[in-house]
Amino acid sequence: MDSYYLVMLAFLGVIAIIDLFVGVSNDAVNFLNSALGCRIAKFRTTMWVATAGVLLGATFSSGMMEIARSGVFNPQMFSFAEIMVIFFAVMVADVILLDAFNTLGLPTSTTVSIVFELLGSAIAAACFKLVADGASLTEVADYINNSKALTIISGILVSVVVAFVSGAVIQYIARLIFSFRFEGAYRKVGGVYAGLAITAIIYFLVMKGAKGASFMRPEWIDWINANTTVILATLFIGLTIVFQAFISLFNINVFKIIILAGTFSLAFAFAGNDLVNFVGVPLAAYDAYREWAASGVSDGAFMMGGLLKPSTAPTAFLLFSGLVMVLTLWFSKKAHRVIQTSINLSSAQSGEQEQFGASLPGRMIVRASMTLGSVIHQIMPGTLSRALASRFEPAPVAEGTQPLPFDYVRASINLVLSAILIASATSLKLPLSTTYVTFMVAMGSSFADGAWDRETAVYRISGVLTVISGWFITALCASTLAGIVATLVFFGGEIMAVILGLAAIALLVRSNIRGPSRTTRSSIRATSATMPRPSAP
């Protein structure tokens, strides 16, 4: 029996690596689309910046690993044998589900999938156990960590609204300040804008995220907490002076610094928040195995209350996971296909790149929005209305060229705001969906910028509704698939576990090695290479 669990652990380790590949293929869009869309730097430069963010952010994810151990179910209610089946079902279901979404080129949430897979497999295990003991199925709720699970799920849902509204409001304010012809305002307040953005990044990523780092000492964290105000004030004033000097004396485009720093911070926040989605379950299974092996108790009798204890993942393991994520970022064809989908949806362009057809809900929302806009326009004084409209007049595009999907102002808002929201959730040990946040921030900022005109709005809204519905379908499919896998293993035992494991690996190998190969890094380069680079402010 001991050898059976060792083989299962080895299988979970292999699946974790594959899951990293599949998951990052889906989530790379979260931190690359804005920088690539505004074409402020070369493709390789953007990729190297994101690489550094992923590697460093992975070491800050240790505190999130408790989600897989006890965030969704109560581990003390399950035996070691049952826990291993739960974890096995989660990993098999997760890889197959995410690979299916990647094949369709549709962004989805790895957080939603892992949370609902844990929920579905735990419910299946609880039902199997209650039926075997002759108990009532109404006791299933005792096996689920209801308060924490509801907090996680509600946080994911609320993040949709928060991300869209905050993206729209902040982008609207930024556009009022800079307008689309932002050279003049940039010279006056560019240093303040850059200082505020970089200070916010340092605060939310480093200072609030420090307690989740695997290498941080308690005394360092205490010092940061005690001197937060002084540190922030010093950073803001110092950075503002430096950036304003860059603008006034050296004519350096600080938007490039902001956007690349935002790309780094968003990649950092992604790795810190989402790594648990890929390796949290195998790490929890390894901890469970070590406790059981040291106990001398049978696998069906040893209860897993030990998973309630806090755990810190080894830094070396986190760095290895970050390295796998980086390799995927550079070499996954599917990652670049999903990036293209997201860039097109939040682009300022229209026409050939509208990938979703018009839908009835999309038309209804557009009509209602147009009616509301007309009412507001009639109420608002004419002078104010004209003044506001002048700030949102698009800059002229040179003849024979295409407009960029994002200008520097919107790209910086997308990156910095998304990173702040995700890092805030990470500091609270809340597995927020990075896909929800980044996608909806981009949608909110494009809406505020007027990118949803009369012709394209219905397609954009239909596309958003399609992607969001895909995320909710993910929840249903994830819980159902994980529950089915767990049930099959409980009834079929070791033989069924081997069959399902081999089937999952075979499907992934066929999909990722022999699948479509048209979308490559060159397609992303080509998308931006055909667009003009905006002149430096």
C-alpha cells in the first residue's frame, strides 16, 4: 500500500508540472496583453520583464498554499486514503478542463476551476463515506469549510464588478487629466503620475505581500509594518522628483518605466496568487503522506487534521515551479493564442478582429446604455458636456497605419490597477481570479475610453458575456468532473486510478504535442509590428 501512494505522489508531481504548463498557457494573457498591445517595448524585452516577475512572485506564494489544504473542505473529517483520492481527482480534472478551454482559445479562471474541483471531489468523498457508514447525506455540509469556501467564491464574483467599475472610473479620471493628446499634461504631471504608480506597486506587492514570502523573517515584516507611512511618503516624494527630472531634463519616456514595471508587478502578483492553483494540491498531498507515513496507523484510519496546521512551502520548490511557468510563457503556442483573444476584445480597433458575433443580451445592454447616455447628455450643461467630450477625442492616426489596441495611459492603468487588486487579495490569503480581474479591468478601461462605439459595443459586450459565461460553466464542469473522477476511483480502486491517470496524460500529450501549431510567438509579434509605435511624449 505504501508503494501505491508513492506512485500516486509521483503522478501528482508530474501532473503538477503539466498543470503549470496548461494553466500558464491560459493565464499568460493576464500580464502580457497590455504591454504587447501598446507596443512600448520589444516583444523579447516585455517577455524578460514578465519572466523576472513570475520567478520572484513565485517565492511570495507560500502563504496561499493553505487554500488547497483546508480552504474548501475540513480535512479532519477525512482519512488519509480519502484525502489522496480527493487530491488525485482534483489534479486529473483540472488539467483536462483547462486544456479544453485552452484549445478553444478562451480565457478562463484557474482559480475557479481549482476551488470548484476541490469542492466537487470533497462532496463526492463525503457522500461515499456517508453512504458506506449508513449515515444521512444531509451531513455533507459538515465536511465542507462553508465559511471559507463562501468567502472565496463570493470574493471571486465580487471581483468582477469591482474590477470593471474601478477600471472604468480610474481610466476616466486619467483620461480627463491626460486626454488622448497627452504630451502637454505629461510634461506637467507625468512625474507625479509615475511616482504614484510605482509607489503603489511597491506597497501592494512588496510591503503587503511580504508576509507571504517564503524567505521573509518575522522581524523584517514587523519593521515594515511599523514604518509603512514613512516608507511610502519617502518613496512617493523621491520617485516623483526623479521621474520629473527624467521628463524635463533627459526627455525620457517614463510611461515605458510604468508599463514595464506594471508588467513585472502583474506577473509577480499572478505568480503569487495563482501558483497555489497549480502546485498547492500536490504539496498538500506530500504533507499528508509524510504525516501518515510517520504515524504507523492504517491509511483508512489516520485522520488528516494535521492539514489544518500552517505550512510554508520550500523556496527551492517555489523557484522550480516559477521556472516551469517561465518556460511555458516562452514556448507555449496556446498561450499566444489566448493573448490574441484578449487583446482583440479590449482593443480600440473594430472590424476583422471582432471574434464574437452579436447576441440578444448584448444588443439589449447597448440600447439601454445608449438611452441612459442620451438622458445624461440632455441634463448636463452644454459647456461641461463639450469640455468633457474634448478630453476624449481620439488622437489622429497617420494615413495608412492602424491604431494600437492600447495607448500608454490605458496600458499603464490596466497593468497597475490589476496588479494592485490581485496583490491586495494575496495579502489577505484570498485566491482571487487573476483572469477575472485583468480581463474586467481591461474591459472597464476600454469602456471609459469610448472604445465601445455604436458599431463595436454589441460585439464587445457579447464577447465579455461569452467569456464570463465560460467562467461559470467552468465552475459547474470543474465540480462535476472532479466529483465523477473521485467517485470512479472510490469504486474502482487502484486500477481505476491508473486508467484515469494514464488517460489524462495521453490526452494532454496528444493535445499539446500534436495539436494545432499555427499560432506562435510570431503571430503576436506580427500583430504589434504592423502597428505604429506612438511618439514619445
